[in-house]
Amino acid sequence: MQATELRESITSMGRIVHALLLREIRVRFGQRRIGYAWAMIEPALHVGVLYLLKLVVGAFTPAHIPLVLWLASGIIPFLMFRNMVSRIATIAKGSQDVLILPPVQLSDIVIARALLEFLTSTLIFVLALALYTVLVAPLTIANPLLVAGCLALLALSGIGLGMVEAVATAFFPSTKPLVDGLLRVLYLISGVIFALPYLPPEYQAYLSWNPLLHLFENLHAALFAEYQPLAYGSSLTYAAICCLLLVVSGMALLNRYRTMVMANA
């Protein structure tokens, strides 16, 4: 009996998440193609601007890895992380019409939004690498499983931080600009546009406390066989533990203060 009830519960949740996912697609991308196009244009703009600053950025990236490829492989995953935080932090906004339905929970909206962001960003990531392979030169990924693992941990970290922000904003509205500022700083210090071994040694130890840096160092090492990250700046275990703590904390806070988050919509 319990197995049957569990199966029915999972099936019901799957239907709800599927319906919410379709709703999120319509809300986010709308009926116009520009919505889908912007998802690809934004990372291209980031890459283009930073590529023009090659004289500055290039000094801190591996010379044997094409700069445009290095930037794309860092910027697209980071934008996924950033967007994940933003989408999850505002789960109650624009969802009042579905939250009044008894079967729908905040967790269902979290899953739907996270799925949409992860699938969209992963598709753009794959398309970017494929486009480089077709137009420039063949690219052989050193460790595809590690690439997938790093992307998954980045997504989970974004979900965790987004849930924490959703609860914090319900109590302190000024939290949002603080998190936005934090994301801008993380963009610069997480190995998105630089390689840790190419920075001055006096900065490496401080930056290695950032778990996102460890994920991006592992991601680049998984993509490029010729890239050798520093051991103390590329611990996947450290990054995974920080990610787990963030997700567990976010889930606990969201479950505890669900009513406050919904009231803040």
C-alpha cells in the first residue's frame, strides 16, 4: 500500500511540475522568439566584451587555450548560476494564481524554475561548444562526466542561495541588492574569466575559500585536458559540501517560513 501511495504521489508531483514548467516557459519567453534569442545573446555579449579586453584578461588565462573558448565555458555556467538564484529568490512573485491551488507547493515551483533554467543553460552551453567545433576547431572534452557534475553543483548552489534569498527578502527587503552585489563580486573572483594558477600567489589562498572557484577550476580542467588547476583551488569535495549545506539550509528555511515568503509575493 505504501509503495502504491508513494508511486501515485510521485506521479502527481510529476504532472504538477510538468504543468508549471510549461507555464514558466510561456511566462519567461512569451510568445515572441526574442525571448529565446536573448537567452543566447546575453552570454555572447559577455564573451564579446571581455574578448575585447584581451590585453587585460588574457594575462590571467592559459595562453594555450583559445580565449573565446575559455570565456564562453565560464560565462555561460555562471549566468546559469546567477539566473538560478534570481528565479528561485522570486518564486512567490507571479505565482499567486497557482499557489492558491491545494496540490501546488512552493517546492513544485522551485523544481519547475530550476529545471527550465538548467535545461536552457545546458543547451546553450552545448550549442556554444558545438559551434566552436564546427566553425573554428575540433574540441575534445577531457572528462564529460565531470563537466556534467560541475554544472549540476553550480545549479544546486544557485537553487540553495535562491531559497535563502527568498526567505531573507521576506524579512529584510534590502537583502536583494546585497545579493545582487555579491553575485557581481562572485563573477569576478570565481574563476569565470581567469585561471587561478595565473594569479599572483598572495591572492590564490584567499580566493580558494570561494567554493564556486573550485567548481570552475574543475569545470575547466574537465573541458581542457591541457589545463592543470592547483590542488588547493580545485577540491570538488569542498565545493560539494558547501553546495549541500546551502541547499539543506535553503530547504529548511523555505519550509519553516513558507507563509512569510508567500505573503511577500
